[in-house]
Amino acid sequence: MKNFLSETDRAELEVRLKKEKNVQIALRIRILLLADSGKSYVSIAKFYFINSDTVGNYVSEYINDNKTHPKVNRHQEQALRGANG
């Protein structure tokens, strides 16, 4: 899917990618940027050794929910809250 990001969204994602320390989030951002530039889901998936459905899911989640972070289950959320005080 090409050109689903506005120029502002693309610029914000590029800046965020440079600062992002979470590897999973950085991967999602890279995938979004590649898909926006016209790369096929299959070619992106092959490059990152993931399923093309995963690429499609990341793009859909971003478009529908403006979401770049991975899903966190209830146990992970509790662990994160415990680690952060």
C-alpha cells in the first residue's frame, strides 16, 4: 500500500525511528515506512524474515489505530507497571 502516510506522519515516524530504543517498535516503523514507499508486503516480509500477513497487520493497525507499538498482554502490562514502580 503506497502513500498512506501524510508528509507530516512520515517525517514524525522518521524522527521517532532515530530515537526509538525498542527494537520491536523500530521494526514496525521501518515496515510502515517501506510499505508507504511502495515496497510490497512480500518483499518487506522476506527482508525481515517475517510473514507477509504480519506486515499487512502492522499497516492495518497503523491506519486504523495509529498504532506503532506491539500488543502487550495483561501479564506483560502488569510486569511493566511493577518494573516502573
